[in-house]
Amino acid sequence: MSTEDEPDVSHHFAEWAARIQLPDLDDRARQAAKMSILDTIGVALAARTSEPAVRTISELVRDDGGRPESLIWGSDDRVPAAAAAFANGAMAHGLDYDDQTPWGQHASSSVVPTALALAERRGEVSGADLIAAVAVGQDVFARLRCHVGWRKDWNLSSVLGVYAATAAGARVLGLSAEQVEHALGIASQQSAGIMEVVAGTGSDLRGTYAGFAARGAATAVLLAERGLCGVEQLFEGPVGVFATYFGGHYDRAAMLADLGHDLLGASTLYKLWPAVGTSHSHIHAMLELLREHDLTHEDLAEIRVSVGDYHRLMCTPLAVRQAPTTLVDAKFSLPFLVALAAVHQTVAVEHFTDAGLQDARVRAVAQRVVPIDDARLDWNLELPPGRVDVTTLDGRTFGRVGSHYPGSAERPVTWPELEEKFRRCAPAQSPGQHERVEAFIELIRNLESVTDVAILGGRLS
């Protein structure tokens, strides 16, 4: 707990966010920030054309209009910075294809839209400053994520993401440490998100939540810049963030350990399948079982998926999860995702369409998926890899644990893989577009040399 001699952790985060410079980043943290910028913009572009839920927000933002400060990605429309962060953040998480920490939850889908929208508003923000801003946002998010007593009741991606995005946005605008601390306090008014939004069915809201955090962060930064004050005991006060959201359970010493030296964003993970990250080990196990034993989905009589407490959410209610009715629900349905992998030998954006939800082959296989409770797979900090066991029509049984799946800490995504993912997310639609995509990738690769990142938004509009 903070004292008069040892101020609230928000003070330490603010000091760090205000002073961070590109040379403070080691190569891993620098590369992670650049990869996240490329990846976040890529998955947002894919969502803009394939996820109906995000269109509502983009249409509202566009219709509301306002001062043309920042670009809605993939368009020629410029709107106020906070509004652009709202639209782009919604797109960034719309497909559940955005990056994540090794412990789950998503930072960059709030951090990157906030930082880039505010950079466009300010103008003449260098690539080096954008990299530093994204890195500090990722670091703040990971430090909060790892060291609070999460009870799986609040959605950490939005509850904590608004603070990470605020730190990044404040760094972009060059706010003082005192102003950053005020901005974090102001952001508390937008720190929200219940797990029912994530685990419930029948709603499109889950795919858009990062936009709300990004908009709140951008607004908090701009208000702090104008002089609005925050609160001194934001996180550790008697009724502060840690007491209110986490029952007072947090590890202050671990949260601040090596702050400014060990940037935890360096461990960011990137997805190769557009689905909730907690399903990827089961998807991998399914794919490997088919490959190793020369099977197809037509050979399978039953598929048993071992599930812990969080996996169980993706299987409940089972009948609904086996036949999801929205694209957002399909990405959070373990039976549907495992069936999708079995039928198509992969999981891709093009599988999540209205026609894809009605695919008779996938729906039939999903009916054969049976969840088996296994408390050893409960989510504490790092989620243990899931297991899949199958019985074939001729009575054979095979099983496999889905460890070392593509995009895991054990098998991280490489730059070439991420670039290929970006090409799939931002496909060439016209002659010359291919060259623009390749030029954009090269631009992010060499972002340190860019003098004004405002050029990023227009390169793929």
C-alpha cells in the first residue's frame, strides 16, 4: 500500500511514461511495439470489411463528424482524435485476432488506436516516439495484469486497457509526469467492462470493447493536457481501483519491480488464428491429431475437449455453443472452433461469415464435441494448454495436449509470419495496392526513421 513517503503506483507509472525514450527499449521490446503496430492495423482493416459489428460504431463516428484530426483506418474519413480511437479500437478487436499477453487479455487494440489517433492530432510525432509510447502502454498493461487478484468477474482488457492506452497517449503528446498522473486518474471514469460481455451469447458487444477503452483514454489525455486533475490515490486508495475491482488483492512490489528496465511488453504474443486466445491450444491439438494419425473430420465419432474454469465458459450452454448465431459468439465457442479446425484444417477469417456459421459439416462435427471438466486446466495466471481426445468411427482412440501452438510463448510468431498475416488482412484490392501493402510493411519495419507517423494512416486508406 502506498504511503506519504511512497506514493501510489500511478505516480510511478506516470514518471515512467513521461520519461521513456526509444533508447530505453531493448531490442525485444522495440520489435514487439513495432509488430503490434503492424498487427493491430492489419486486423482492424480485416475487421472493417468482414465484421458487421464494428460498422455500427464507424458509422456513428462518421455521421457525428467534427474536426478532421485523425483517420478512420481503411477510409478517407477524418474525425476528432477520440472518435477515431473509438472506431479504430473497435475494429482492432473486432475479429479477436489482435495480440495478447502470455497471461491472456489484450493491450494493443486499445493502446495503438489511442496513440496513433493522438499522434495525428498533434502532428510531427516521430516513429521513435510512437514506438516508445506503445512500449510503455504494453508494459503498464502487463504489470497491472500480472499482479492483481483477478476473480474472472471484470474484463481486464477494458478495465486495465484504458490505463495502458492513457499512458501511451500521454507519451505521444509529451505530457509531464504530473499531467500523466492526472490523465490516469481521469481515465478511471472509463475503466469498465464485465465478463458477461465476454462470456455471454447473442451480442456483438464483445468484439467492440477495445474501442470504448481507446476513446476513454484519448479523452482522458486531452483533458489532462487542458489542466483537469485526477486523484492522488488512484490505484491504492481505500476505495481505489485495486480495492474496488480486485478486493484489495495486488502485489505492489512485483508490479513496480524493474520498472523502466524490464519492459514486459517484450513478451507480447501474436495470433495466427482469429479466435479467442484460450482456444488456440485446443485448435492446435485437433489439427495435430488429424495430421499425426492421417484422419479427417469424417473419421471422428466423438471429440472430447478437456476444460478448466475459463474453457468451460466457451462450452456453456453447450447447445448454444455448438451452433453459434453470431460471428462474435463463433470466435468464443470451443466446440465450434475445434470443429472448424477439424473440417478446414485451419481457422481463418474467411470461415467467419453468415454462410460459415451455417456450414453443415462444421455444425455436425460441433455436435460431437463433449467438454470434460479438468480442474488442472483452471486459469490462474498462465492458462495450461488444453487437451483433445478423439474416438474414430472404427473405435480407435487418440489424444494430444495442444502445447507449443503457433503464437504461444514456446512457439512465437516471427516477423515473416506476421507480415504474411498482414497481407491476408489487407489484401490487394486493385492494381498498385500490392505495392502499397509491401511499402507499408517496410515502413513499420523501419519506423524509427519516420519523422511524422501521421503518414501511416493514409498509406492504406
